[in-house]
Amino acid sequence: MLSRTAESEALARDLAAALPGARVSSGPADRVAYARDLWPRNQIVTRSGVAAPSPPSVVVWPEHTEHVAATISFARARGIPVVPYGAGSGVCGGIQPEPVSIVLDLKRLRRITNVDADLLVAKAQAGIIGQHLEDDLGARGFTLGHFPSSIYCSTLGGWVAGRSAGQCSGRYGKIEDMVLGLTCVDGRGQVLAPSLDGPDAALLPLVIGSEGTLAVVVEATLRIAPAPQGRTFASFSFPSIEAGLECVRRIYQADLRPAVARLYDPFDSMLARRKHHARSAEHTPRRGRRDRGPGLASRLVDRVLRSPGLLNRFVELLPEESFGGTLLVLVWEDAPSIAEAEASAATRIAAETGGKSSGEEPARRWLARRHSVSYRQSPVFAAGGFADTMEVASTWSRLLPMYYSVREALSPHVFVMAHFSHAYPDGASIYFTFAGSAKSDAEALLVYDRAWRDALAAVIGTGGTLSHHHGVGRSKAPAMRKEQGPALDIVRALKREMDPDWILNPGVLIGPEDGAHRDP
């Protein structure tokens, strides 16, 4: 019987022979590097000393669509799972290969193949990093308008697979509003090319958001826009979350279209205001300051997080005014005359709903650091704690009940704060951020799992949806049946048709209890 290493090497040789010109690796470093994404649960496991519980057998870097199709056909013939890989920045457990599996890294497919300035359409390969795509379009005078906080470390294919939303979704929409067509390869190894104006148009919304379970996205045709002539900024403070949300609802239902509308809850508002002062203080020398040792503040925070219920209760009991009120930042990306007119109308709405102008500076500060949130978790994990985010969505009438219900569900387990963003005429998203700690990594996993279980139940119980733009992965898959009900059976039927051997990214989106590994 072959060892795991020998089995991987043999599989790599066979696959390399089937894919002339493609790079194929069974090296230990590659297999460990591609064994997971940035799901915080896996970060706890990694910190405990298990770098890769289940590394793949082989990693493949295709150079063109035919390589992708040949890899899937090869895998199907041998019954080997295939895990599509963009940049590995997902936070929902979308990357977790089985012991014998192939990871398909698409980052060598990273070109913009066409830009049509007259039609405002661009075509780009799935492996291109988001910032590279935006930089290239910007140099030509255009923008995709898609700015997730992970734009430096996520790919176009990942955006399509997870139904991503950028920070400027109020102006440009989500990724599904930008995709006009796809080239993708299904689990049969067949190349498909659905487009909005083609015979396979109905396939397009099925593949978008399917997280690599129905087909592997290779290229996308995208709606682009002229680069903005400038930006217009405004911000307001409100006495309560309710007042701030009423303002945002009225803004979008008045058909005003700020690219960005972010309403922070009281504690998060306080942090947003203080970050500017903290950064300024970092550059101010302090004479005679004694070094208290590395990581002291982090260790103190870790201790505090072990009593999250008390900390949450303390924050809840304080009047919202003690945090400076609830902060709303607005940013427009439009012609100055249009943006200024809309900002003036939004200012009137804010005044009518109890808001007071905070000037442009809070919105400008947000823009300057808007992508930094993706890189703030490491110190928490290094100190022994954990941090995570959960983005959910609902209609306006259900939004506040969901906010309070999720806070209540999370409070016994973790410290929690939130902001509201990605607003639409009919509702909005809530982006919860939470942090916790425990005496050991094993206990931290238990706390983490309980927090997620209770929070997802609260979302479903208040009529919300489990994901707005991060995807489902393994993190939310166990709760999908409760939210979607019989609709999940339709997804299974699609998978039987497009991936009859259930080899594409098994375990994601549809939980194992719903037959994700093999068709029952």
C-alpha cells in the first residue's frame, strides 16, 4: 500500500502527463499552503499546532481553459474531488480539501483579455487579483466599482463564486449585477459559456454564488463604468440606531444613490471616531515612556474577552450618547453636480430624522483606511483570542429585530459590535464583528461553534438571510436547510446534472447532511 506522499507523487505524475504545459505539484509546502482558506475556525486549529489537518494530494496551476477542463475530466474518471482556489482569502471555510483531492489554483489565469470602451464591457480571467483588475481598468479611465475590503488578496473568480459585494455597492451593485457572461467548466468537464443575451442565460445566476460546487469559473464578461470624476463626502451623528436607519432607508427610497452608506452602532461609532486620534498619537513621541513589554495590551484584552457577557451588558447599559451617538458616513462617486445635489437632499433627510452633520472628515477617514479591516485579526489570534465577522441581511422592517436578536445570541459567548451597510430601497446588510477568548484552543473552538450556532439561529428566527456577500462555505452550510427549506433540493438536483459524480468542492454550500459528498 502506497504512503500518502507516494500516492500524491504518483497522482502528480499522471496529472502532469495529462496537462502538457501546466505546473503540477505534490510538494509538502504547496500541499500545506493550499489546505485551507482564512476561516477563523481553522485559524484556531492552526494556532493549536495543526497546520493542515487534511492537505490535498496535488496542486495544479492551469494556463488556459482546456487545462481546467482536462483536470476535471481526469478527476472525474478517478473519482477525485476538485477544489477551485482563488486567493484563499475566504472566511467561511470554502477551502478544505479531502485527503485525496486536487486543488485547482487559477491565479495564472490573470489577464484582462478585452475592454470595449463603447459598450463599457470588459472581459477578464478568473484568477486576476481584484486590485490588479481595478488598477488596469483605472489606467484606461474605467472602474468595475467593486471594492471588497479583501480587494488586495481576492480574485475575480472568488467574487463570482461567493456573490461578493464591494463597498460601493450602493452605486455599482453587487458582482452579480456586473457579470454579463461567464466561461466555466462543470463537473462533467464540459466548457459552458452562459451570457445574459445567449441561449444559456438561465445558467448565469445559478453559477454565480455556487461556490465552485456546480462549475469552475474561468473568465467573466463584466459591465464597467467610467472612472468617477471625483467623490463627495458627508457624515452625520444620530442619537440612536433607529434614527440612523430611518435616515438611510429614506435616502435610498428617495432614489438617492450614494456609493457608500455605513451606519455604525454606538460602540463601533466610538471606535471609528477614535482611530484617527490613535493614529495621530502613534507618531507623537512620548518622553520617558517605559516599555511595558510586547503584547501586554493584547494579553489584557484577551483576559477581558473571557467574560463577554459582562462586557456586552456594560456597553448596553450605557446611554448611546456616551459613545458620541451613532455615526453615518456617506460617499458619492458621480459627476460633481449630481453628487452635490444628492448630498444636499441627504442632508435634509438627515436633519429630519434627528441627524447632525459631522462634516466630511469621518467619511474621508473611512475611505483612507477602507481596506485595512482584512488585516486586523492577526494580533487577536496571536494574543490567544479569536475574531470573526458575520454579514447577514434583511428587509427594513426586520432589520432592527434581527440586529438585537443576533446581539443577544452572541453576547454570552463573544464581545460584539456591528455596522449597517450595503443599503437598498428594500433593506440592508448588517456586518457583525465579534471577538472571544478561552483558556485553551480546544475550548475556544467550543465557544466559537456555540456563538455561530446561536447567531445563525437568531438570523433565521427573525426572517433574515444567512449571507449577504461572504458566501456560505462550511461555516453556514449546517443552517442552510432551515433558511432555504425545499429550495436546497433544487440545488441538489442542479448538482446532479452539472456535477453527477459530486467531485466539485464537496462539503461547501450544501452541508454533508444534505448529501454534499455524494449523491444519495
